[in-house]
Amino acid sequence: MKRITENDHLEIEWYDEAKKQTLETLPQFMNHVLNDYYHDYGTICKAIAACGSAAMYAANKTEQGGITNVQASYINWEILKAWGCFATHTGARLINFDDMIFPQYESKFAKTISKEVWESVQEYAKERLSKEYSIHPKVKAHMESIVAGSVPFGYRIKEEG
């Protein structure tokens, strides 16, 4: 086994190889990435990400695969939820700051939320207020203002259209 660090940037190779995997080659790929190295704190994360990516590429090469880009973006959200790191009661947004260099993407950076998300935030605050007995007074006041209709943090509700 080879001792590696994040400075080796083996994830570049792993992510490239992940794209080539099939259901037949996947176990060997995963065994290589996980067991041919002594991983450090960061490289194990990248190895696991490469394995997950390889599994998705392999699944997409099956008879029922062949997903669209829209489906792929949906899968990204599902992975975040399934991994348990991005559970949400009200909605979520990921921002790619690379898009800041393109003027046509200005709306991606606006401090707006949809009416539906706002209503979900209000309902969630109302629910939390009804269930939790030990809330810091500032947090309670903040939640109460949300329930009362005050949109926080400089956000505004996106107009339909």
C-alpha cells in the first residue's frame, strides 16, 4: 500500500477513471481506490466520493440508464439528502460562484426566495415554536417575527413571472 496525502491529487485520476466504470468493473475500481493506499483525513473523503461517482456512472450505463442533465441535477440533490448531510424542511439552494463572472446569471445571486419556500419557512418556524420549550429568547423572537410575516436577512419574496 502506498501512503498518500491530498497534495498527491490522486482524486483527479480517480474521478476520471470513475467515469469509465461499469457494473462489472466497479468492485475492482473501489477495491483499488480504497485499499491500495494509506489514506489521510482528506484522501479517504475523495476516495469515497470517487467510489460513489463510479457507482453512479456504472448504474447509468445499464439498460435503464442514460439519464438527462436535468435528471443528473436531481440526483445530486438526492445524494446530498441520502448521505444525511443536507436534510431540509423548507428548501435549499447551492450556488456555484464561478457563475458570478457571467452577467446573465445575476438572478442566481439575488437575495430572493419563492413564495412556496417562504411559506415553508414560516410553517417550520411555527411548528418549532409549538414543540420546543427551551428556546433562547432571541431565537424565539426571530421565529415569531418569521411567523408574523417578517422576511429575515434582507431577503425578499420573488415575484411570480
